[in-house]
Amino acid sequence: MINRLTDSLNFQTQALVLRAERQQQLASNIANADTPGYQARDFDFSRALKEATGEIGTPGALQTTQGRHLAPLAGALSPTGREFAMAAQTNLDSNSVDMDRERASFADNSVKYEATLRFINSSVRTQLDAMKSHNAA
């Protein structure tokens, strides 16, 4: 029973961590829009979430062959998961940041981050309400 309660919360927590990591990457792309030679980066969120939750293996991940080995951090995105974003048009300074795409991705990711945060908040509130005693008298 406890596993069912925590599994949903763990999944949403992983999603929140990855949303925050993607937000940092998008902010870095926007900040470097005028840096000559900067190559915009992003990652496939759904693939990263599957890797973080263990649905699929992480390429190049550490293998724990004994019980005393340290497991990799859950939710940590491997550097190999980051991909270069394709430039919409060529620039003379070889910068691949497309500000329209970055702004749209930033706004979309912000909305999804907020939705995930609200879902976690709602789940915790529901669990706390379920634990309250309804026999006050």
C-alpha cells in the first residue's frame, strides 16, 4: 500500500528535477544567444524521464554488481543525454540559438514545471487529509 502512495510521488519528483534541469539548460541557451560559436543544447525530456525512473537503461551508466556498490543518483541526467539543438537558420558567427524556439520552450517548460509542482502539492495534501482523524468528538 505504501509503495503505491510513494511510487506516484517519486515519479513526479523525478519529473520535477528533470524540468528544473531543462529550465537551466534553456536559460543557458538564452543567455548565450550572442556568444559566437555557441551551440544550443537540449534533451529529450520523455527519454530522460524513462532513464531516471529505470524504464530504460541509461547509456554509459554505472553497473552495481554487488550490494555494497553505490547506485547512481536517481534522476541525474547523464551528459550523453544532452543533444545539440538544430539551428533553424545559419548564422555568420556559428551560433545555433534560435531565440523564438528557446523562448517558446522556456515558457512551455515553465508551465509544465508549475503543473508538476501543483500535482505534487495536491498529492501530499490529499495524503495528509486521508491521515487526519475524522473523529474529533
